[in-house]
Amino acid sequence: MRIKMVKKHVSFGFMNSQMGRLHKAILAERLKAIGITYGQIGFIMQVLRHPGRSQDQLSLVLSVDKGATARAVAKLVKEGFLYREENPENKRQKLVYPTDKAVAMRDDLHKVLMESNSTMLSGLTADETKQLVELMTKVIDTSRESLGLPEVWDIL
């Protein structure tokens, strides 16, 4: 495999944005078949993994502001993927749960996500993939720390 030289003026931010856009494009049609959008993946996956997580916790884990989380959850409730219940310990807080519809599509969604990962990482060796994940973890941790946010690896 030939290694391409990256032009000096291409920034990390540009490359990161490109990866996100390409990931979204690779997933677009597959997600459409399941009935969700790219922006809904994190919310659905987190609620499937951790039923009863609060909207505030979702915001923290997904690095999304509370308003955007409230809108995303409301849309997923309307579409029948999630439902909310009042937290008995804090009446102002809503806890979010998956519906049977979300649970039923879990395996299909997981398969689609794994296939997209395989597509994107197919040009890397196992060692390169491991190194990439380690470096991305380091960048995410550094970025979260700079914003005063906690690490999320233990609560994903």
C-alpha cells in the first residue's frame, strides 16, 4: 500500500470533519432502511445500553448540549423509539428508556455500525487500527479535559 503525503495546510480539524462526513455518507442508506438518522445513533445506542439514563447524562456522554439532547429525545419519542418517565427521586428530571421498536432494531443497527467501521478501517492493519483508536482516545480525553468534562469511557 502506498502512503499518501498530506499537504501541510490540511489541518486536524479538516481531517476530523472529513472522517465524520464520510462515516455519515457510508451509513446514510443503511440507516434509512432502519428508519433512523445519523444524529440519532448515539442517543438510541446509549439508551439501549443504559435504560433509564437521564437526559443530562446523555448530554454528558455524547458531548451534546442539553437543548439539542432534549430536541433529539423528543423526536425519538415522537417516532416511537424512546419514551421518558419522571425520575421519582427528582421530579424535574426525565429518565429515558428504549421502546420495543428500538430494542427490535438493536441487532440491525449494531450490524450496520460494525460494517461501516470495517469499511472505514479496511485500509489499515490490525496494529494500525489499534494505534488509531489509542490516538483518538487520547485526543478525545484531552479535548474533554480542556472543556472541564470528565472522561466517559467507564460510563459508555
